[in-house]
Amino acid sequence: MIHLGVIGYGYWGPNIVRNFNSVDGAKVIAVCDKNKSTLQRVRKVYPYVDLSRSCHEIITAPDIDAVAVVTPVSTHFELAVEVLRNGKHLFIEKPFTATVAQAEQLIELAEKKNLKIMVDHTLLFTGAVRKIKEIIDEGVLGELYYYDSTRVNLGLFQHDVNVIWDLAPHDFSIMDYLINERPVAVSTCGKSHFNSLEDIAYVTVYFENSLIAHFNVNWLSPVKVRSTLIGGEKKMLFYNDMSADEKIKVYDKGIEVKNKQGVYDLLVSYRSGDMWSPRVRQKEALQVESEYFVDCVRNDRTPINDGHAGLRVVRILEACNESLKNNGRMVNL
Amino acid sequence: MIHLGVIGYGYWGPNIVRNFNSVDGAKVIAVCDKNKSTLQRVRKVYPYVDLSRSCHEIITAPDIDAVAVVTPVSTHFELAVEVLRNGKHLFIEKPFTATVAQAEQLIELAEKKNLKIMVDHTLLFTGAVRKIKEIIDEGVLGELYYYDSTRVNLGLFQHDVNVIWDLAPHDFSIMDYLINERPVAVSTCGKSHFNSLEDIAYVTVYFENSLIAHFNVNWLSPVKVRSTLIGGEKKMLFYNDMSADEKIKVYDKGIEVKNKQGVYDLLVSYRSGDMWSPRVRQKEALQVESEYFVDCVRNDRTPINDGHAGLRVVRILEACNESLKNNGRMVNL
Amino acid sequence: MIHLGVIGYGYWGPNIVRNFNSVDGAKVIAVCDKNKSTLQRVRKVYPYVDLSRSCHEIITAPDIDAVAVVTPVSTHFELAVEVLRNGKHLFIEKPFTATVAQAEQLIELAEKKNLKIMVDHTLLFTGAVRKIKEIIDEGVLGELYYYDSTRVNLGLFQHDVNVIWDLAPHDFSIMDYLINERPVAVSTCGKSHFNSLEDIAYVTVYFENSLIAHFNVNWLSPVKVRSTLIGGEKKMLFYNDMSADEKIKVYDKGIEVKNKQGVYDLLVSYRSGDMWSPRVRQKEALQVESEYFVDCVRNDRTPINDGHAGLRVVRILEACNESLKNNGRMVNL
Amino acid sequence: MIHLGVIGYGYWGPNIVRNFNSVDGAKVIAVCDKNKSTLQRVRKVYPYVDLSRSCHEIITAPDIDAVAVVTPVSTHFELAVEVLRNGKHLFIEKPFTATVAQAEQLIELAEKKNLKIMVDHTLLFTGAVRKIKEIIDEGVLGELYYYDSTRVNLGLFQHDVNVIWDLAPHDFSIMDYLINERPVAVSTCGKSHFNSLEDIAYVTVYFENSLIAHFNVNWLSPVKVRSTLIGGEKKMLFYNDMSADEKIKVYDKGIEVKNKQGVYDLLVSYRSGDMWSPRVRQKEALQVESEYFVDCVRNDRTPINDGHAGLRVVRILEACNESLKNNGRMVNL
């Protein structure tokens, strides 16, 4: 039986506790949070969970095997170092850390102590993203041309990070999972309207080949959009996470180029065929992920969303901020 | 009666001829096109139109008052100069010219000869754009925060210009019409997959104040999207040109910031109220525009889409190309 | 403090227990169910609830003030009679009873003993239905012409009632709540494909005036539809319960008839104006309803969804079955 | 070369003339209409068409091979009889005739004189209906359970027929084309709000087996709906004619019944798989139909939409009116 301690019971914490609690072979035995009224909400639903310990006590407790860090990113490094130093496995919210250097240190530490790090890239565990992975890996789309993501809605404003650090880790982690190519450079534009943190941003990511990726993130949109277009040589895919029944559509559409020689000689023909929407597994993503964490810990497996995956996302985030400061200038990764 | 000559009867030419022909007080009397089989299509529908003249003959004909230039942009300047020198009013496809310098020369020439230039920014004459103009001018949205446009679909590949010069003039001209602020800088990323011309591009436009604009244009999308989000201090507007009945939605949604001082003190509250979708006039935009052209010519009025408007669009286009060459580096306007 | 006993913990029971438990001033103290593994699910989430009593013991327990009957309709009458005879208030699933005669008996019994009956017409407590009620009562739609409802999806097949008794009580109760007119007759067509119970049915309800209502219910639809059109003299309303953000749309559309005299003299003009989508309260309907039940019991108020409301729905259901047997023949109410 | 005369140039006439005119081997040589200003519209677009003849002159003209009757249904029989007696092929608007008896007489007359009758069931010639026909004929859906159609919008009020005779012929003709089973009975409910003609109606059609069909037609709807659900044993199909790109969706969804014996023993399992949206040909339906008419005339082929098809539709329409008069009583066909 894996015993977990959870640090932080704010917006996402209740989901962490509920899901880890329901995993066979795991149990949340302690939760801490700065806010007393928050802890009373835990008591109501889980009268048997220990709320008396401080976060330091949770981290050092001998009866706890793994710690979930569900706090703002600015606190991640300090807490995570302590968790790992105390020989406990780490489940940590995205983004992994506030800097590339921090992420590298945590990875090194975990490897030295033979501990698992899992960064909570929840969306990798949705039925939709899994199905898209299958489709891409089977070569259905052919060589990829572009990856174009939009994640916009009203709020929630964060107080310590800009909209990119808040929303884009979802998309960077999905892209990292789906695409084998590694990104080489970033260009980012954005604007802040209320304080110094950007509430709107546009990120372009370049790859070595002709693949281009783009991310539109916005805290000030009246409509909620969660969609990604992935265009390939053979087919094109539309992923709409707001659709209840048809999250993925694969279009047998594209262009065929007869003559790639010159500009004026280019002969383009259009292909427009059927559309196919595969069925997607419905199970809650965080449930799948928490079972996977317990499995990785018990059977000493390396998670797909390990520290290295977390680091790759932080590397792009850091480059975005640098490009932002330079009005969109390209920053190499 | 205004007599028109039309140069070019390709993709858009038939619409030009049909609409100008139906304006009271105007008549298309001559059409020319390089392609003989194209001219036969004209003959079938308009047996009385003169197809015998060359484009030079049309431009110099004493019985012709105005010439519509409906050809690729690379030919615009040479034809337009001749039209104006021969004392004829000019109706010309978008984008106005291939360079800022050309546009400036044409404006000067027209002013000297007291002739009208109208650049075919058709979408300014849709019921939807007119209604949005009203809404913005009445202050319904309050101070503007962002303008975020997506115009993507499969094809049509152009042979002489990239996707920005093909699709974005629509959006640049709408933005120019709707927004009183003037843009000050541009940052553009993009990629070409088949030849040297970009088929996907992302354009960010900066203004003096905190307004930011973004344009996503793509020739390789399986789904056709024509939408613009306009976010303001008071309300937010969604313009979806693909919707048959609800092209414009005005959301009484937004955030209110209590304390703009420090990052951590920022108190944000969300407002989420009703949505309102105004009725939009249905009349064909090009019909409205061709009537307006005839009216401007007869009554010596300056069109909203005159040479200066065309120039402002070309200025952004030119800056986009320069930024593209420099991997997204900001280019001042 | 109102103490509740709950009979039945199948599909809907967990929602009943969760919501009543969270009402201030109420507590679920006992739950019973035929199925032992079902009870174990209760124990996991609510370790303190008494699971030892039989349904008879719950009904007769002196420490229980009210009983929620969450069982198939065929068992309703027998259980409800016992609940009321034992002096307890009754919260009961829809449809209220299997026959009009049973409903009338229960109403009489409750009135004699001064007890409350509340029939679980949950949808009356949604923000959307409340808002539509306001709109209609304010006269926004004018005189009503039609009420046209569609409630179709795949499953869930019921074993004891046809699709009308399963799905239409939702719509009949909403119509009963929204519309002041009383229905006078019913005509129903339907078909069964797997056993003797209809899985598809079409119900038309007539009123004294020219209002007509129609209900399309279907257990065999690949798409889930939950929509109602309400057409009035002044405006028309579309209620789409599957829409996340725009559940209600009010259209300023309609026809105006100039001359109602003769067929050929009829002058019809169309009105097509703005659309307006009011904001709708988001609170869970069953939460609102369970608070309302506790309030009605404590403050001796008559619920809008009392036994009489339940009876009116059962009266239509009974007439539907009679019309079905006679191939759509009109049955008076 | 087939020479056509066209009687009636109202709402639909311009489409008839335009399409027949563009068929190779056919030419519209004369058009008549009661309304003089209507004829001026013809003159503008087709200066060479003869507008001088009366409808009687067109019908009796020796240089005319076929006559298109594009007038209200009340005039069909008298005109059609004269067309056929004068030895001309007949293209006639839907519904074919005002009564079953009239349709039977016209069929007999045409057969005697070896002339073609084609009833303008235009929608049979859309890419979507053709694709659905293929899908059903290949057995993709399996045995059919239901056919559920909705055709509602605002207007256009007709002055001589109710909403069923105006809108439902489209759907009855599609059903007749798609489904091999023959309907055996009809039950219809409806209501009129402005004169004696029903503006809203609900039609149920029974078949010998367990297939059931339903048609919801309404002139008073704020939203335009053109959709049909077809449910089968193996798959289910959704046909949405208002969708630009995904008119047909085939769902691998359904239920499987293990035990059809008794009510309580019924074991139902649900199947929920992929969705597939086949590409649909885009060519204008009336263009396909007019080419087909010319082909049938020239090569002596029997159209799928011949007089018998027209008669089958009129037979249902006549039964609908009888059922309406009897408040939904079932009427055998």
C-alpha cells in the first residue's frame, strides 16, 4: 500500500485527493494547507485523513511514501528538493519548476536517490490525447506540417505567472508527447493589461524540419476554446476538447503538389474526402494518471511525464519569457 | 451613366461584372482577359459586352469612365498608373499594390488628376462589419484590449504571393476600418512547405496603447474558420463569418480589476452576463460596394476604402514580409 | 434539523443523498437498498449513515421526519401510502404514480394528515427553466402558439415503463410549470422494437385555445438532443439544454398577419430582429430542490411540485398509453 | 435538341430556367407568367427567350417538346392534362397533384401517349440523399427501426395549401426513395393559428414491419432545421442538411438485445463506436435533375421520380389531411 501526503488543497487539490484515494493500493493519509477553512472542507469529506501535520511533517514522515505537491510554481523547487532529499517519490503540479536550472537539479537528485518524479501533465491521460498519439504513430497523418493550438477563456488570473505559464504547459506537454521532433526555437508576443503579467500571448515554436507550432493563450476571451489543428502530408486532424461527442475529427483532406520546382510551375491539387471521428475513452484523466503513478512507483517504471518531460516544457516556457521581453525576437532552445 | 471597363475575368471578375452591371446608373461596356475561353464565358452570360478590346484599348477608350483592375497584385501598379494617367477612375483589387512606394505614387497621381481610387476591401461592406463598427463607435465595448482573427481553410494556393498577402488584407482592412488607433509595429512568423512562399503565418500587430492584434492565416486547414474576437474593457465581441444566423455575438463578460498597484494585491472579479446577437443586414457586400463606388464617382466623395486605406494595408503587409525574413523580429511601421 | 431516510440507491439515489446531506438543517440518517453491493458504495462515502434498517423500518422510524422514495414507479404507491400513514413527509421520484387513481389517493391522504408531498420534477429547479418561466410570465413571448420538445438519446432502456413514462415526465412537468393553460386532449403514436414497451413515441397535446404541444421521445437516437421550441405571437424561444453557455435564445422573430379574413387575402409579413441569450444561474438543480423541500417542510409551504403537479403529469401519461393502444386516437384529459 | 417551355416564373421558376438552359442538348425557348413585371426579369437575363406566348400557346406549340409546370398545385391537373394531350413531356413541381385521383389520371394519360412525367422531387438529386441511398442499400444500417425528420423554419406561408403540403413532400419523396418498405397508415396532428390552413403539423407514418416514420413540419420556427435521423439495427445515421461540411454522419452506435422473451428478462447492451462522415458530391441538385430529365426523354428511360413516385407522395398527403380532420385518427393508405 502506497501512502501519500498531499501539500496544498486549493483549486486542484481536491481532485488529487479524490483520485489518489480511489486507486487500489494507494491511500492519502495526510493533507496540509495554509488555509484553515480549506482544511475543514477536507475534514467534511474525508473525516479519517490526518490534517494535523505541517508540510514539513508530511515531507519527513516515515509512514509516507510519496508526496503530491499541489502548490503555486514559485514554491515547487524548495518543496520538491525536500521531498526528494527525504527519500519520497514526487508527484508535482505543472509547470514543473520556475526555471530550467531548478528542473535539472531535481532530476539529478531523483536519479541519485532512485526516486520517481511525475509532473502532472494531466491531459496526456485523456482518451482523446491517447487516441491522437495512436493516430500519429500509425502514420495516418504522414509527415507533420503544423500544430496550431488555441486555449482561451475568461480567467482565472494568476498572481505569480503570466498566461503562458498558466495555460500553455498543457499544450506544450501534449505537443511534446505527440511529436517526436524536438523544437529548436521560440518566438513569443504578448500583452498585459492590468499589471506586469501578460494576459494574452502568442507563441510560435520552430522545429528543425518544416514543422511549425503555434499557441494562442488568452485569459480575456468571452468564449472558451480548447482546440488544436494538426496538419499533415496525408491527413489533417482537428481536436476540439469542448466537444462532448466528437473530440477528434480526422479529415481526408489535403493538397498534393505535382511540381515543387518553381513558384509559377507549382501544380497544386486539392483532396477532399471523408471525415472520421474515432471513439474516445471516457475515463477521468486524473484517475488514469494516479493509477499510473502508483504503478510506476511500485514497479519501478519511468513515467512518460517524468522530470525530463517536465524540464522540456519548462525550457520552452523560459524561452517564451525571454522572447516576450525582446518583442518576439527568436530565442533558441 | 458611368461606363466601366473590367480588366481580368478570373476568380473574382465575374462577381465584379455581375454587381457593377446591376447598379443603376452604371454599365460594364468592355471586358478583357488574357484567356480566350474565359472570354467565351462572358459572351454566354453578357452577349452585349464588348470583348474585342485589349486592356490597353480599354484603358484609353474615350467612352469608358472607370476601370476595374481585377488581376494579380504584381500587375497592379503598371495598369493602375495607366488608368489614372488616362483620366479614368480606378477600382482595384486588394491588396492595392506590391509595395508602399507604388501605393504612394498612385495616390499622388490620383489626387493630382482629381480621380477616385477605390480598393476592393469588400468585407467593409458586409452587414456584419458595418454593425460591429456601429457597436464599437457607440462605445459598447469600452477601451479595446485585443483583436484576434483567424482566417484558415484549404487553399487556394497563390503563385505570386504568400498566405499573408492573400488572406490577411481582408482582416487588416477590417481592423483599419474598425479601430481608430494606428498600429506601430509588426511581428510575423510563418512557414512554407511546398515552395518559397509561406502557406501558414502568424502576425502580431502592436499599437501605441495596450491594444494587441493577432492574425492566424493558413492555406492548409481542413476546417474553414473565419472568426474574430474583439475584447474590450466593458464587453467582448465574437464575429463568426461562417455562422449563417448569428454572425455577431456581444458578451456582457469581462473582468474588473480593483487594485492595479501590485501583482499580488491584484483583485480581479469576473462579470458574466447576457449575450446579445444583433440582426445583420443580408445584402451582398459587393453590391453595396459597387453602388458606393458609382456614388463616390458621381458625387465626388472620398471613399472609406480609398488609396490611403489601401496604402495602410500594404504598409502592414510589407512589414510582415520583413519580419518574416528576420524570424519574427519586430518591425516598426 | 430534518432527518431523512432514503429508499433506493440505484442510478439517482446517490445524487439524492449527496444533495440532501449538504442542505443546512437536514441530514440523511438512513439508506436502504435491495442490493448489498450498492449499500457498500454508500458505506465508503458516508461511513456514518445507518444502513441496517429495512425500508419498512425507515418508514416507521420515530427519528425520521421525511422519506425519499427513489425506486421504480411500480413500487411508488405502496411505499408512499406507508410513508404518509406513518406521518412522514414524502419526497418521491417522477413519475409520481402508475395511475391517476393512485395519485389522487396519495394527495387526499397527505392533506388529511397535513404532510408535504414533493414529486422530484428536478428540471423545474434549473436556472434555465426558471429563466424561461420569468420570460413567459413577463409576456415577452406574447400569446403562445406552440411548444415543441425533443428528448432523445441512446438508452437507458427501462424494464417496467415505456419511453414516454421514462423521458416525457421531465417535459410534461416543465410544460405544466411554464404554461398556465391546461391541456385538454392527447394523441400519441409510438413503436416498440424489442419487447412490448414502446422505445420511440410522439405525443401531441391539445389545449383549449390554439396552443399545440408536441413531444418527441426516443431511446434509440445516436445523438443526444434536449431541446424545446416555444413559439409565441411576439417572440420565439429556443431552449437547448445541451448547450454549455447559451441554453436559452430569445428570437425577435415572427410573422405579422394583416388580414385574418380569407385564405387568399392573408397578408403575412416576417419580422426578423436581434437574438438575446440571457445568463442562466448555474447552481445544481437538485441542490436547489432539496433546499426547497426542507424549507417547505419546516415552514409549512406548498411546493410548486406537490402531489397535484405530480397528478397532472400522470394524467397526461395515462392518456398517452390509452391513445397509443388506439393508434393515435385523441384521448380527452 | 430538346425545346422546353416553362409555365410560371415565380419563386422557383428562375432556377428551373437557369438549370434547363445550361443542359447540353436542351434549351428553354419560351416562358410565360401571369405577372408582367416578372416577365421583364426574364427579359433582362435571357433577352432571346420568347415571352410573347400564353401558357396555352406554349402547351400547343409545335416547336416545343416538353413543358415545365412551375405553378401552384391547384393549377397542376388542368395544365398537365393539356400538356400531355398535346403530346409533350411533362416536368412538374411537387406536389404532383391535389388529389390521388388526378395523379392516377395523369399517369394513365402519359402511359397511353408514351410520354414522360417527372415530378420535381429535387432533393433526390442532392449528393447527400444519393449517398444515404447507397449506405442503406449496402446494408450498413441493417434493418430500419425509425425515420425521424424535422423541417421547420420561419415562413413561407402558402395561401392554398397547409404546411404539410408545402414542406413534407420533400421528406415523403426522400423517404419513398430511400426505403423499400411501403407505408400502410398515417396519423397526423396539427394546428392553424391564422386561417384555416395548418401552419404546424406532426405526421406519423406506419409500415407493415416495426419501422415507424415521423415528420415535424412548422412555418413558425425561429431556427431553420433540416434534419433526419435514421435508426437501424446495426448503425444510425444523422442527416443534417444545414451543415456545410458534414451533412451525413453515420454512428456505430446501437443497442444489442440478448433476450427478447420477456419484459423483465430483457438484457440490453449499448454499443458506442466511431462516427464516420462521408464526403458528399456538391453539384447543384436541380442541375443533376434537369440533365436527368433530358436524358430520360431522349433515351426513353423511366425516371425514378415519375408519376408513380409523385402519386405515392400525394397518397400520403391526402391521408394526412383526412387524419388531421379527425384529430389524429389513423388513416390507412
